[in-house]
Amino acid sequence: MFGSNSTLAQVTPDTTLGSESSVVTPNVEERGVMSDRVNGGAIRGANLFHSFQEFNVREGSGIYFSNPQGIENILSRVTGANRSEILGRLGVLGNANLFLINPNGIVFGQNASLDVEGSFVATTANAIRLGETGLFSASEPASGNLLSINPSALFYNVLAKEAAIVNRSQEGLSVRDGRSLLLVGGKVNLESGVIKAPSGRVELGGLDAPGTVAFNKDGNNLGLSFPEGVGRADVLLTKSSSSSNGSEVSVRAGGNGSIAINARNVEISGGSSLRGGIGEGLDLLVLLRGILHSMLPEQSRSNNKEVLLKIVLVLELQAKRGIFSL
């Protein structure tokens, strides 16, 4: 259950970065929304690091990160024991990519939205690796080693059983054209939630055992490489009981886009869909790694791998026409 707007703590910096701690200026109007502005933090090259005890966005309000000149990546971690509830607008005052890491879980409410010009990554990993020796850890902040190297991987070592990423945003979590939006759990649930990355990349997935998920960078696009032999978590695209619509992941626009799902089990039900560009010369690349569960007759669900293969092939054909829907 979400806390009420009056009782939900919005954002509380911790002291783990010492003299480079985050500084929050409350009640600032940013792009038409009363917001808290986050300044300060630890700068290492093109990386800006923030650390919080609590990180939430109340409904009807916003949190905006300042984007100093030369900063390309804003990495924010939550070291407290509570999940993050993003019920309003989360934004960046510039072009930097935004990373939000909370091993306790992240929930995007029905009216949650993003205002970011770079890519966006939300994860329940324990830490973000920076090259071979750098580490920005939420679960063990004292072990961190902040470097100027670009984020290279998500590190899972202690997994909270209930740590999930839940998207219920009906307004939609969206990034600009050609950018990436990555939700990396634990379990990832879209409950009538909408995600939009026009001509960009959406990636959903997670691990249910310790392991490392590597970042891939191709121009403005971020992608993920999941380890072999490590258990993956489930990804669910469903319809919530309070909505008449299913979930939607869309990369529709004037150029090519891609959607990748890396999971143990994938459920796409309640009219949920994956959508790509429509029109001649436009492609939607769907990478689906996991066992697909849909609203199929019980006898089909229990049948052999050949039946499952036929289902996936049908979905691939639908994807070429711009929609992947069950």
C-alpha cells in the first residue's frame, strides 16, 4: 500500500559521501511542478554520485537532479531499508543518463512520469560496477570506490526476496527518441504500466541469484548482457484490477527500436502488448529469453517444447508487423 502524500518521506540524503553529500532544495518550481532539486554529490570525471537514506517522489510533486556541465551519468543509490515509491515526476535538468539503484525495490505509481533527456536505468541490484575496480554499492556503501569510468555492470550479491520493480504508470515512463529505458530486478512487474522509448531500446529482466549483468553501450543506447548459468527472475506484463487496460511497452516512432526481455518466466496477458514502428522499412527487434506464459488453453501450456517454439515463432511474425500482443 502506498503511503499518503503527507506521510511519505520524499528524499533524505545520507552521510556516506561525507563532505560530498547531496544537498536538497525543497519547494522549487521546475517545469511547472513543485519539486525538490538535488544538488551537490560526488563528481568523478563525467560521473555524479548521490546517496540517500530514503528516496521517494510524492504524487503531484517532483524531484529533479541538477546536471553540472560535463556530467554524463548521474548515479543515485538508496542505502536505507525501504523501497522507493515514485508517485510523481522524476527528472534531470540536463542531458545526463540517470541511474536509480535500490536493492529493496522500486515502485512507479499510476501517475509516475520521467523527464529525462538521457537514458534511464532503475535496478534492485546491490551495486553498480565502474570498470574492473570501481564500485558504487547501495547495500555496502563503505566498500565503494568511486571512479570516473563509465558504469560497466550491475552487481547482485545479497538479494532481498521481495525486491521487485513494479510499474503501474498509466501516464507512462518515457525517454526521448533514440534513448534507452532499462528496468532490472529481481522480478519486474508491469501492472497496466506503460513504457515508451521511441526509436530506442527497452530492456526488462533480472536475476534471482548472485551474479553480474554487464552494460553494453552503442551510441546513445544502453543494453544488457546477462550471465549464463545464473538464475533469472520473472517478468510479468499484466492488467491490474483497477484498470481496463493491459500493460504496454512501445518503441514506436520514425526509426527502428528494440525490446529485450531476459527472464526465467515471461507472462504477457490481459491485453498487454509490445509495440514497434509501423510502416515500410521500420523494424521491431524483439529478443525474448525465457519461458513464455500467456493466456493459453491449459493443454497447450503443458505441452512440449515444439508447441512453445511455434508460439514464439507466431509472436515473432506479429512483431514484424509492429505489434507483439497477447
